[in-house]
Amino acid sequence: MNDLLTIVGVAVSAILAVGLVWAARRATELFAVRIEGGRAKHLRGRMPPALFTEIADICGRPPIERATLRAVLQGGTPALQITGAVSDAQAQRLRNVLGRFPAARIRSGRMASRGP
């Protein structure tokens, strides 16, 4: 019986630790965008429409097949985390666009739509 309680305690602790790491990671996130087939979709967070328009333009020419972009705060400055097949040139263009928007302006942007 004690062994079962120990296993349950360790499992609960592990789940809580994962949850805390996830929450801390999301706390610094400003927004997330998913790209599929060259089309951008605002997933979560706030961002000005002008920023989204520029990101969508970069992701569509040439089309990025699949990627996720996350803007996070690093030392109070927005930084871009890119996962997926994005060329070095497109990644640099995306970072340049994000660099023109201070964190306060991003935070005052629109929320992601809550559609199906």
C-alpha cells in the first residue's frame, strides 16, 4: 500500500511540475501563429493587425508549408521562436518585422479569434 501511495505521489508531483513549466512558458508568450500551406492563423495572444498582416505576407511568399511562430518576452523585448520549415531569409524577415513592434504595442493589439 505504501508503494502505491509513493508512486501516486511521484506521479502527481510530476504532473504539477509539468504544469508549472507550461504555465511559466505561456506567461512570457505574447502571441502564437500557425502557418499551414502559406496561410497564417492567429492562435492565441494579442497582436496588432498590422503585425499579423506583415507576418502573413512573409509566410505566403514563398509559401511556408508548416510552422509555428511564438513571440515571447526576453528581457522585456519581444523575441521570435520559430519551429518548422522556415528558410533563413524568411526567419530574418519575420524577426525584423517583430522588432518594429514594442511589447506594449503588441499587448494592446487584438486577441486571437475564438472560432471553430
